[in-house]
Amino acid sequence: LGLRVGDTYGGRLPPTRAVLRAFLKLGPVLVAQVALAYPTPITPLGTAPMPRLMFAAYATAGLYAATAMMSLKKQSVHDWATSACVIRAPAA
């Protein structure tokens, strides 16, 4: 696709910030996995309600998508937190 991740000045992203960006990017997925790992309580009607952590996973994913849609540079939370930017790689 010709894209690369760099800092806001176009330089290389340091490894520590790249790892932090990866963990923050996987935040909603990790919250959803934790939510699905907990057993859901069964109500007297026999139906299981949606776990509260699953709501948190959906809310976090919505926050990530909303920030990417509304920011001028189309950056999401994980990009803002690490001062990263997705840029086009120069043609070789």
C-alpha cells in the first residue's frame, strides 16, 4: 500500500513508542477478550445479559473510530497517544 508509520515530523517511530502504539491499538480487542472470559450470570428467565465489560469494549472501539473520523489527520487514539502519523512511503 505504500504506507509507513512515523512520528509527526516524518521521522522513524522509536521502538518503545511503536510497541506502545501496538498495545493501544489492540485495547478494544483485549477488553473484549477479558469480557468474554468471565462467566455471564444467568437470569431467572434463562437468558444471559451482555457482560458489562463487553459494553466497555464496544464503547472503546467506538471512541477509536470516532476520533479517526473526526480528526483532521485521520489519527485515532493510539496515534495521538504516541505522537505517530501514518504517511505515504516515498516511491522507490
